[in-house]
Amino acid sequence: MKDQNVKSFTLTAMFLAIMIILAVTPLGFIPIGPINATTMHIPVIIASIILGPRIGAGLGTVFGVISLARATVVITPMSFVFSPFIANPLTNHGDWRAVIVAIVPRILIGVIPYFVYKGLHPFMKEKARPVSLFIAGLAGSMTNTILVMNLIFFFFKDSYADVLQVTANAVYGVILGIIFGSGLVEAIVAGIATMGVCSVLLRLMKK
């Protein structure tokens, strides 16, 4: 039990360090048009599967706070949807609901993959475990993209339309384009990374 706790603590510290490195380098948030593609969700997904949903949710919260802080410091036209300290272009003041957009989906990134993997595990043979890991990684990434984009639509539809210079009726079409465009690419990358890294770490955790 003591050895297991040491392993868990070491891996948690390692995942946290990776997230900090990604946050302070261009690798963590990659600008694509009006949004940023991210790789910071990958350590959270892996931690969820390896260390469980409690630690996963904790690291997801860290991801959310980093996202909020970055949106406050590195100001872009879309910063107001992630930071309550940046003025909404239509109301000219910050909106506390940006905290929900920035943090809640990121917490769930650390929860959903664990339960997807555990749910699939009884139906998969040992040789098919990489498939379960890939699906869990895919689910974690899509949880982030789908929730973030839909919360933006729910809370900030008109402001989002104003920044994109489209009609309010066209906003959800743009959001679907992001989900099935860059969001799907992010999810596939996350699934492959989760499959590769978790396969190794799960073996190490058993030893």
C-alpha cells in the first residue's frame, strides 16, 4: 500500500509538471482561428485512468484555472468566454459564467475517461485493452470540446456571434464545425496518446 501511494504521488507530481510545462510553452495552447487547440487535457485524461477520478478531477481543476489565468493574461478576442476579468464586448464588463466555461468541463475531463475505461473493461479481452484506452481518451477529449463549445453557445451566443461577425443563428453551425473539425483531431490525438502511455503505466503500476 505504501509503495502504491508513493507511485501515485510521483505520477501526480509528474502529470502536474507536464501541465505546467505545456502551459508556459506554445505546445499547451495552439491558436487555430478564433479558438485554441489544446494538448493540456491529455495528462488529465491519462491521470484519470491511471490514478482514478479524484486525482483526475483535481488535475482537471488545475487545467481550468490555468486556462482562466491564461485568458486573463494573454488577451484574445475570445478571452471573455474563459475569464470573468475580461470585458464582454456587448456588455463591456466581465461575466462570472466564464468561470463555469473554463473550469467545469476540465474537471469532467478527469472523471469521464476513468468510468468509460472501467465500463468497457469487462467487455474487452486483455489484448483489446488498447481499444478501451483509445475510446476513453477520445471520450475525455470530446467531453472537453463539446461542453466548452456548448456552454459558450448557452452563455455567450450573441457576444460570440459579434466577435465572429456572423448572425446569432449561424453561431451553432460554427460551433459544430469546431467540434467536428479541430475537436475531432484533438480527440484522436488524445486517444492515441492515452492508448500508448496508459498501456505502459498500467503495467508499471501492477509491478
